Amino acid sequence: MRARAALLAPLLLLAQCKVGPDFQVPPAPNVSGYTAGPLPARTAAARTRGGEPQRFVPDMDIPGQWWTLFHSAALNRLVTEALAANPDLEAAQAALRQARENVYAGQGALFPSVTANAQAEREKFPGAAFGLPGVSPTFSLITGTLNISYAPDVFGGTRRQIESLAAQTEYQRFQLEAAYLTLTSNLVVAAIQEASLRGQIAATQEIIKVETDQLNVVRQQFELGATARSDVLQQEATLAQTRSSLPPLEKQLAETRHQIRALAGRFPSQDGGEVFDLARLKLPRDLPVSLPSLLVRQRPDVRAAEAQLHAASANIGVAVANQLPQFSITGQLGTETTRLSQLFSPGTGVWSIAGGVAQTLFDAGTLQHRKRAAVFAFDQAAAQYRSTVLKAFQNVADALRALQADADALAAATTAERSAFASFDLARQQYKLGAITYLVLLNAERTWEQTRITLVQSEANRYSDTAALLQALGGGWWNRTDAAPHPFGPDRFVIPIFSAFQK
């Protein structure tokens, strides 16, 4: 018994051996912030819609349904509908299922393969070949066998292959999370864009009304002889120019509505009836700023790049194992008889067992070059991972600076619009009294028109860049309640040693 244990011990040790590098998760970047300078405690405030100051809160967690921070029931319903019907999300879910099935299929290589075979033959042979001329016997031969084959994973090549497949599953998982985040972000931004366009259309219509009233005043002045005909023509041209800006806005609004319907899994003709405007959206007051060390764990694109790096590391082990001896064990157990009724009778059994080892002696460097190619593939994946991390930090930094600039721009736009309107209103009164020329009135009018549209755009920018920050920080997928991070459990066995790759 001890002798058997002594023989089995080296085999068990070999069974745990895995050649190639063991993957190590890259450390988080050693930086303390996202921007070169410190962030302000809060952004600037403006006395207008969406002008509330926003506060940056370090290490604040992000809700899984982050779009609910805008407090829009219509937006919440739209996102819920899209998550259930968007085909891109369904494709990403199917890709994840496929990757997991590939892992389960790969795990089968760790077990023996057993096949059953049954065969019935009717034969006739010449008796002269055995010294019996004139005799040609006919007989039946019935065979039943079990064929067993097993390739021990002595150097861990199979386990490294499974590790690579598991890493590819992680990649597909975070591709799904990225698709989820992209879909929700696109919907939120599209809804804000619709609200902005509706605001610009409303502002343009307001400007058209004011310019129409002003045209009536200029005409009255002309009839009284207080102004020239050219002033009337100029005001008519100004009104026509403003009206011409309305169709492009309406076109953009229609295209945005079509985009929203497509993201929700509808056809352009299927209107869900939801309407978005800035007055019905609430600007989040507290904004999360995740720790830089956590960003690489929160961004789906960074986690996907990490999974690709893991797969490339495991593939090095596969290439190394292919250079080492390959072991195999085969066996056969069965019965052979001339009568079906005697198939399992004593004395009819047959069996065989064989073991083999194969080692490549010459292949013109094929296996060596494949190993080198795997190493260079790892180097490529490592560089792509670093690039993805840099872009992630850039996205967050851009969003943070954009929010500060948006707040300052909105405060300036609010002041400019109010001053421009006051100047225009005063110019209208002075023009009626003949105290100023029409050119002065026209300049005041055009200035107010520009500031009015700019104000609406500035209001919308604060909402869209808030959404951009939440997206850049990962969108809170780790807190999702509508769908678990692992929505598809295994429907077969999972070997405990590989279950860590499913986390």
C-alpha cells in the first residue's frame, strides 16, 4: 500500500503543475487625482433653470440605476423598456452565454473520454485457406466494446487553455456591461438632446413672435414717415432668417426621436408618447468622484482589457506545454461472440490497455515560434490595457473640467441673456420714441437672440456632462438590481479550481 502511495505521489504533484506565467492583476495607477489641480468644493451657481451648484463628493458610490438621479419618470420607463428590447444588449448576452459554454466544453478535456461501440457481422471464408478444401463456413461475429481514452494534463496545458477560455468569458461579461452602460448613456444623452432641442425651438418661436411684433412697429413707423423703407425690409429679412432656423431644429428633433425609438427597440414609426424637456429633468446636486485606485475596477472597458491580458497570459502556458511530452492512456473493454445470446457469457470478454508518450523532436521551430508569438500577444494586450486605463482617466478628467466650465458658462449666459433682453427692451421703447436709429435696435435684437439660444444650450450642457461623468466612472454596474452581474448561471458542472475565474 505504501509502495502504491509512493508511486502515486509524483503523479499527483505533476497533475498540479502548470507551466507558463501565473496571471497577476495589474496594480492600480499610482496617482491621487484626475486633474492637475484640485477640484473646487462646488461649481458656480446661476439663477436659472438647472443653475444649482453641484458638489463633488470623493469616494461616493454610484447607484446601479444612475439615470434615476435625474428624477424623470418618463426617462425611467424608457430605459426599462430599452433594457428589455434592445437587440445590441441581447447580442452581448448571447455572446456571454456562448463564451461560458466554451468554458464548460473545455473542462471536459480534463476527464476521460468513454465511447461505446456495438457491431454485428456476417462472414464467410474459404476452408482451403486452412487446409479444408470444399468447406466454406459462414458465421456471425457480434462485438460490444467500451473504448476509454485519457490524456493526463501533466504540465497544465489543458488547464491553461481552460483558464484562457474563462478569461475570454470575463471579457464577454464586461463587454455586456459596456453594452449596458453605452445603451443607458446614449438614451439619457438623447433624452437631454431632445429636451435641449425643444427648448431651442420654444426660444426660436418666442423670438419669432417678438420679431413679428417688432415688424409691425417698424411698419407703423414707416407709415408715419418716421423710418425708411429699408428698415422695414431689414426687419422682414431678420424675421425670415429666424424662421429659417426653425426647420433644421425640427429636423434634429425628429432624428433624435428616431434614435430614442431605435435604442428602445422600436421602429421609427412607433411613438411611445414620452416627451422630454429641461423643466422636467432635475440636475443632480451631489456628484461622485471615485478614488483613482477604484476606477480600474469600475470601468467595464478596463476590466475587459484586463480579461484579454489574462487570456494572453494563459495562452503562453498553452504554448509552453505544447513543447513538452504529451501523455495518453487508452483502454478497451468488451465482449466478442458468434451468438447474440452469448454476448455476456463467460469466456467472451476481451480487453486491452496502453499508455503512450509523444515528444516533438523536430518541427523546424514551429512550436518555439508559436510560444514567442504568444509572448508578443501578451505584450500587445499589456500595452492595450495601459492605453485603456489612460483613456479612462482622461474621460473622467474631461467630464470633471466640463462640469466646472458648464457651470461658469451657464452663469455667464444667464447674465448675458438678461442684460441683452433688457437692452433690447429699452431699445424698442427708444425706437418708438425716435430716440435711436433702427440699426441700434437691430443690433440689440440680434444680440438678445443669440444669448437666448446660447442660454438654452448652456442649460442642456450641464445635464449631458453630468451623464458623461457618471458614465466615465463606470455607471454603477456593480450596484445593479435589474440584472445581476452574473445573470446566467452554469447549467453543467464547474470544477472548483476554475470557479475563481467566474468571479
